[in-house]
Amino acid sequence: MHTVVVIPASPALVEELAPRDQASRELVAAAREVLGGAPHTAGIDLVASRAERYYTAHTGSFAAWGAPGVTVGAGHYLPELIARYVLGDKLSAAILEVRSKLATPRPERLTVVVTDGSAGMTPRAPLALLDDAAAADTFCRSALTTRPERIWSVAELEAAGVPDVSLWREMAGVEKRGQLHAVDTATGVARYVASWEGEP
């Protein structure tokens, strides 16, 4: 049995970057509660995008995004930095591997996935309102809690404004019994806190 926890990749989770975003504070609180109760005695694997657009030369720092005073000790890619911020110093110290694919989660470790759903959920969303965003949100919720009957194609996910499409397709293909702990779409980006246990 392996345990996976999915948390948002939104920079707004960092309070110094979005101090008035109450929804983000609630997502962070939910994520920390789930992470705190998840088994991690054998270490943590972090799954997060390493796309070039997320890269910073400032190790473990949010300086490139306007918060030079916020540091997390390690990492050069925004999703990893966000994960370390949410995890906090104690859990971050347990990270043993950072990779961009889910692959086969190790039964003895906690796997933490950092990603968002569609960025086109509302007219004020980063990608404006996209026709397929609502359906993509339904797909993503299903992918986090069960195995959808049909896995969306790369082109469908991209058209609906979903990032990390290969990772979403990986997650959708996993047999699981998962739970959504928190969801927010008010900013126009679908953000989820979820967890599941699956067979090795």
C-alpha cells in the first residue's frame, strides 16, 4: 500500500505573495493537516514540475517571485519551493527524492504531488474562462479519488487549461480510493488538496 497526498502548486499559497487570499490560507491549513497525519517515517518523495519557466537561480528562495525574505532551504523550481513551504522545515527534511513523474509510488514512503487543475475556471482566471474548464475540473476531481472511466487526452487537457498534463494522466490511471479534503476555484484556478492509498 502506498500513500499519495496532492497539494496545489499555486504561488498564492505563500502568504507573503498573497496576504489577502483567505482561500489560500485555508488550502494550506488543509494540506498541513493531511500531511501531518500521513505516514512518512521512511521519507518523502516529491513529485513536481521542473519546467524551465519555474526555474530560479536563487536556491530555496521566493526572491524571483517578489518575496526574498521567504526561504525554504532547498529547491530551484517554483512547485518544489511551494511544496517545501507547505510542508514546513520538519517534513521538508524528510524529502529524499524530487522528480517530475508519479511513476510507481514507493510503498514505504509518502508521495507528495504538487499540481493544479484548469487555470480557466472564471472570466478573471489566468487563462480567462475556457469552455472545457468545468468539465476538466470534474475529470480532475475524479482522477484524485478514483480511476475515471475515460482518461482525457493530452490535447483535451491542454485545451482546458490544465498544466502538467502527463502527470494528470498518470494519476488518472492509478487504481485508488481517494478523498478530496479541500477545493478552491474562486481565483479561476482549480486547486485541490487530496489523498489516496493505492496498491503497490
